[in-house]
Amino acid sequence: MSNTQNKTIVLCEYLRLNHKGRQNAASSKTLEAAFNLNGKEIRKCVNILRCDGFPVCSDTVGYYFAATQDEVDATIAQLNSRITQISNAKNGLLNPVAKINQPIQVDIRIELSMG
């Protein structure tokens, strides 16, 4: 078992036992310190857990093991919003050449006071 797999399993159990429900969420900084990981590594572990079907949720307060279906649904809604934002950004880049060569009009107004 790899080091990432071990940390992922330990993180899951830690959240399940100590941070169940949104009201008990742990900030990323708290988890980073507890597991000697950086934010990117925490997000990777959380993603692995979610892909494996574990109800690890997150929002502005931090990460937590879901206590209710509503908590899972809120995290799914947050993920869907992020998917939409990323898709919109991708779609905006699909034809950047037309935008690069498109003239941009800028109006500049200068007011002078005589006085």
C-alpha cells in the first residue's frame, strides 16, 4: 500500500470519528498540521475518498464526514457549480484567436478644470 493510500485511509477514519457533520468540520489548515500534508495533498486524499464512495464533504468551514444526506447534497451542488465554472472557462477558450485579433474600443474622457 502506498504512502498516499495510507494517509487517505487514516484521514477518512479521522474525519469519520472526529469530524462527523458540518458543525464539526475541520479546516484544511487543521488537517494539514495533523497529517503533515499540504493543501494540495489534502484535496487529493479527499478526492480519492469521494471517488471511492466515502461521504467526505466540504464547504467554507472545512472538511467533514457527512452526517446527513443534505450535507452530501450540498457538497454535490458545490461540485456542480465548480464544474459549470470550469466548463464556461474552457468554452471561452475554444476560439481565442478570434478574440485575440478582435479590435477593442476604449473611450477615455479627460476633464480639465480651469481654475
